[in-house]
Amino acid sequence: MQTLDIISKKSIKKQLERVKSASRKLLQLQDAEITDIITYLAALIIREQETILAANQKDLDQMAVSDPLYDRLLLDAKRLENIAADLRKVAQLPSPLHQVLEERTLPNDLQLSKISVPLGVIGIVYEARPNVTFDVFALTLKSGNASVLKGSRHAHYSNLAIIELIHKALAKYNLQDACYLMPSERAALAVVLSADQYIDIIIPRGGQGLIQFVREQASVPVIETGAGIVHTYFDKSADLNQGKAIIENAKARRVSVCNALDTLLIHKDRITDLNELLSGLDQKHHCEVFADERAYQQLQSTYSKERLQLARAADFGTEFLSMKMSIKVVDDLEMALDHIAQYSSQHSEAIVAEDTDTVDIFLKNVDAAVVYANTSTAFTDGAQFGLGAEIGISTQKLHARGPMGLRALTSYKWVVRGSGQVRK
């Protein structure tokens, strides 16, 4: 197992101390100054895009194009433009800080206020997505937080180029220590997870394996995000054309993201519609399908043989992150709900149905961060929800759930103003 020497660990902890100190300095910044830093970073992305893309290409050269992580790792001019645009949007969002969430005067004339404040130092652990480095920095800074970023070795060169730009932007206010990029070696992860004296919260973004490891090993509080085992249930009352468009969009819009469709559930009375529902995924997107026995028998005559397989038990409850999906035929709504309850990661779940009672039962009974009726799960996204860029999709129930925008990156404190009162 890869390890860090004592000198490296001491060096990392020294830097974490600086981040903690910088988090207190951030409390003195005005929102206009924070906006200026993020806006300047957006300009640097465009100005220095050749440097970023050259670094990104060095990472891409070490990964097979067929790897599901390749698309997440890839940066190009268009994606950089979109990232810069997202940063400008975040910069212009209202500050979530110093908001009076609640206030009242007690019978003894004490004035009580509940005020939004930063979490402090936020640690982000993520895989091969260099865009996350930009996003989480902007969101943490806009919400008054310092950040410790632990990317993967797959994005090593990309992240080094990005952190250099971030430090250039922070240098305008002598706050370079407010964002620290940890070494990309996996061994450095253990240092982050145990740094509870420096880091207030850790948010892992990535696959199930990463999230489970962080949850089990961290002594720092963790907010789980990212892993999406996503279902869409096509009910017996569903509209065929609407369902076809929704399923194709949920699966094929972008396969490497956490809100992409993994398992299609279809009512047994609509099994003959499977051929039409999946025709676009087969002919246009070349989607590989793992179908249960009933679905397999229905699709055998029409679906491309090289892309159709009988499902194994492991094909359900799998986040594919690629052009693959599983299909299960269910006898009724209750069976669909049971399947989702067993395999869902509580990320995003959808129903396609015209019967309003069926829709209402589904929306009420499915336990997920986001539940949908007659639309695509692709909308689980902070920008789509009007939150600006997101730091992740929380799949847990404490503190935050669903797309985590600026407000989810704050806590609160109680402020009590008196005039000499003492408690008897």
C-alpha cells in the first residue's frame, strides 16, 4: 500500500493549519471582494485555456478512451467556456452569509437572532473531474469557506494547472492559503480524513467505492454526495411518446453523470412497448441492455443482438456511468416501489404515468433526494434548480439533501443581545 513519509505528513498538516487560519481571514472579506476574486478567476480560465488544456491532455494521454472516467476527465474549449460562465453566475448570486434566519425578543427582553455563517474549512474528495476543482472553489469561497481539495491521480496535471489559477485570483487579497490542493497520491487521503482539528466537513464526490471508503474511514463529519443508482418506472398508464423521450434523455444525454438512468422498470401490461421505447437507444446511441427474462424475450426480435444480454443479479443496483442500462418488468406499482427501495442510492427516481393517483403514491413513497413525475432525471443539477453551480448532490438526510448550492454550505449561530440580564 502506498504511504507518505513523516516529512510529507508534517508538510501537509502545516498547510492545513494555514488553511484554518485563512478561513478566519475570510470572515473579514466583503461580498464584493469575494465576487471580484471569482470573476477574476473566470477571466483567467479563458485567458489561460491553452495551459489548462495542455495539462488536461497529459492526463487524458494516460487513460483509455473507453474508460467511463474519460468523459469526466475531458476538458475542451467549450467546457472551459461553460465553467467560466458558471463561475460568473456564482459570483453574482446573493451572498448566503449574515442572513437573519430567525429573530425574536424573549420575555426577559433578550434579543435572539439566528444568523447564517460559513461552515469553516470544507474538504472535497473527488475523482477524475477537474471541473469540480473550479466549481467547489467558487462555491466554498462565495459562502465564506476555505477549501481543501483532494483530487485523484487521473486529473493530477489538470488540477495543478487549475490550482495555480485559483492562487493567482486569491493573491489579489493575499489569501492564497484559503484553497489548498492536496497531493494526488491516494495515501494523502488518509491525512485529510483524519484532520478533524483543521477541517470542519468533508464532501466526497465520486463513485460508490470512494463514498463508502470516506464514510467508513473519516473522523471528520461527512456529507455523502454523488453516487446515483437511478430508476425510471414506466407505468401501465404512461404515454408512449413521452416516455420514450424521457427515457432516452435520462440515459443518453450524458452517461457519465450521477443523474443518468441506470435501470428502467416497466409495467408488465406495457411490455410490448419496450421495442419502441428503446429503439432510439439501440439505433442511435448503441446502448447495451441487461434485461430480465421477460424483457429479454420481448426484445430478442428487435434489439441488436450484440447489445442485448440477460441480466444478472449484479446488473441491478449498479451505477453504470456508461452507455449501459438494466431493465426489469414489474407486475404493479408496489413491485416497482419495492425494487427502488432495495436498490436505490436515494439520489434521483422518476415515474412516467398519466394516472394521477399512481403518480401521487410514487412521489409520496419513494425515498430519494429528488423524485420526478413525467420528466427526465437529468434535471438533478444545481444550475437547473436555480442554485448556480453545485458542490454535489447530497443523498443523505442530515444538514442538506439534493443539489447543494450556496445555502447548503453554511451553518448558523445564535446571537443574543442583552442589557445586563442574568439568569436566576
